[in-house]
Amino acid sequence: MNKEQFHEWKSNPTTIEVFDEIFKLKVALSDALANGSTVSESIDGTAITTARIVGTIQGINQLLEYNYEEEKE
């Protein structure tokens, strides 16, 4: 995929809608963290659930912030 194709894809209405839904998921996960939904009966359970959600949010951020970069020679 070249730079022009990437920008065409990013401006496609379907792509925009998918990215909007992904952003909504990120907000819902962030809200869940803020509301304490990861708190468990055990410290380990809380840590694992929290880490899983934080990792998912980080992955979503990477996807949402991705920009086309020319390959370096």
C-alpha cells in the first residue's frame, strides 16, 4: 500500500465508521477502569484484569494514532 492508497483508505466512510466504533470501545474501557470495574476479590485478579484492559487501550491507541510512514532505505 502506498501513501496515497493509505490516505484514501483512511478517508473512506466505512473506515471512518469502524475507527469511530473502535474509539467508542476505548472510551468504554477507560470508563470501566475509572469506575473500578477491574477490582476483584483478590489482588492478583485485580492486577490481571486491570493490566488486560490497559493493554487493550494501549493497542487501540496505537491503531487510532497510526500514520503512513515511507519505508526507509
